[in-house]
Amino acid sequence: MSDAWDPSQYEQFQAQRRMPFDDLLAMVAPVPGGKVLDLGCGTGSLTAELHRHCGAAETLGVDSSEAMLGQAAAHTGEGLHFERADIAEIDRRDIDVVFANASLQWVPDHPALLGRLRTMLATRGQLAFQVPANADHPSHRLAAVVAAEEPFATALGGRGRDEHLRAVLAPDAYAEALDRLGAREQHVRLQVYGHHLPGTAAVVEWVRGTMLTPYRAALEPELYEAFVSRYSEALEAELGSQRPYFYAFKRILAWARFA
Ligand SMILES: C[S@@+](CC[C@H](N)C(=O)[O-])C[C@H]1O[C@@H](n2cnc3c(N)ncnc32)[C@H](O)[C@@H]1O
């Protein structure tokens, strides 16, 4: 799945994608001289900002995509470095800030995942993450509908489905999970990011860089393009051809500090 990530496709909506990052970063208290871990660091430019904001001595950005890490390498230096690792398996200790912007949705079983991330934290460590909560939006819902149609259903054989959307919990469930894990302070909120896109077709470009990635990995190139074209049709049928199109994108931002 990871190798299907395309950094240039992802960066196409950089300005819009950085808004939730800025909001998440504002929730994190600096940890001068501390250790920071950025899970699913992508192209690394936001990891560099996280590193500066925290005043960390050491920040490690990890990602499972070689293509993303290839871009991130340019930011290496002054305590910032990058490694290939899977969020589902990584194990570190004594981290002051575990940060994950738009990446945990790719990993299942969030109650267990948060429990594991909590064990990586140092005393008074902070956990901060942001996940999309857009599974009920036509842009996300219709991908699952098209995936259940033939010839895609057979070709996918259960792969590339929308597990990453189903992994995301409700905001109150995150708050409860953080409390169960012993959070001393916490802040969880649902926020709608409204993006004015040129038209509904731009939504397809947006999700090509993220949500459709597992489908790209699971399907032969020709069939993947047929999938995208059928998905675009379904999207236009539901949304109409609005120009511009207001893309209301829900996201959950969560921050907690532990004892
Ligand atoms: C939507 S991008 C977010 C990138 C970056 N955090 C940002 O805010 O721009 C999601 C990133 O998570 C990475 N990713 C997905 N699943 C992963 C996993 N299981 N382990 C590590 N990285 C993963 C992808 O390769 C991708 O770079």
C-alpha cells in the first residue's frame, strides 16, 4: 500500500492540508531539548516545522513509504532525521511528543494503538494527532460503493477497501480512550475545514493523493484508472457539477498530556 503514495499528488493541496496541521501544532507545548516522534511524516516539511516549534533536540520522522521518505531526506539535519517504520509496529521510549498528522487512520484498532503510543511517552509526555472524520461524505462513501461494483470487487478481492476510514473513532470515543489511558489534560474536537475547490472534479484530484491510495496499490494501472473514472462519474452524479465546489472536510484533532 505504502508504495502507492505519490508525493507530488499529495502536495497538490498543500495549502489546504496544512491548516489542520497548524491547528494541531498549536495544541502542542514546546519541549526544549526534548525528543519528538512524527508518525507518518510524509514529505517531511511539516516534520521540520514540528521540530522547530517544539525546540526539540531530536525529532524522528517515520513513514512506511519510500517515495515520501525520499522527499523527507532533504530536511535531515540539526537533530531531525527520518527512518522507514510502520506505525503499527514502531516501539520507542521516553518520547516527549508523539505527533501524528493525518496518518493514524491507516492503522486499525485505535484503542489498542493509542495504548501503545502512550507507552512510548516520557513523564509529562504529550500525544497529538489529527485524523479525517469524513467517511460519511460522498467523496469517501462513494469510493466504497464503487469498490463493491464489478469488475473492481473481484479484482480487489477485499484489498484496498475503506478500513482506514473505519478505523477512525468518534471524538467522544477518543476522549474516553485518552482518559482511560490516564491523560491528565486533554483536548479533543471535531473541526470542519471548508475548502473552495475549482469544481467537483478537483475533489477527485484531492482524494487521489490520499484516500484512493490503497485502491491504486491494489489494482492494475488500467483498472485503477477505470475505477477513478467510475468514481468521478458517481461523484458528479451525486454532487452535480458545482463550480466552485465547497468541500466541507471534517477532521478530529486530539491532544493529551499524561502524568
Ligand atoms: C496523508 S499523509 C500525511 C503526511 C504528513 N503527516 C502531513 O501531514 O503532511 C499520510 C502518511 O502516512 C504514511 N503512512 C500510512 N500508513 C502508514 C503506516 N502504517 N506506517 C507509517 N506510515 C504510514 C503514508 O506513507 C503518508 O506519508
